[in-house]
Amino acid sequence: MASVGSRMSESCGCCVACYFLGGLRTKFRDNGNIQGSVCNDGYLSMLCVPCVVWQIERELNNLGI
């Protein structure tokens, strides 16, 4: 999770994982003009942390970031 945050110029520090990931997912969607909602980002981040980390990391890899 820390590597994903650092690749997006964010630091998770001692944040709660689902809150941090929801914010990262929202930031990624906003920057990439990807459809979705803040509520959905938060829900998915609480539901499956590894899934969200994998999804963001995969997209960063596809973008070459």
C-alpha cells in the first residue's frame, strides 16, 4: 500500500487503510477522468483492501507511473 501511495505522491503515514485507499482511489479516478463516486470508492476500500491496492497498482503500471 505504501508503494502505491508514494507512486501517486501521497503518504499514508498512520492513516486507516480503507480511508487512505478511498482517497487515493478518488484521486486516481479524478485525475484520469474515470467514472465513479466517492461513496463507491470508500465502500470498495472497506470491502476489499487488497483488491483496491491491486487495481490502483495495475493502472499505475499501465500508465507507466
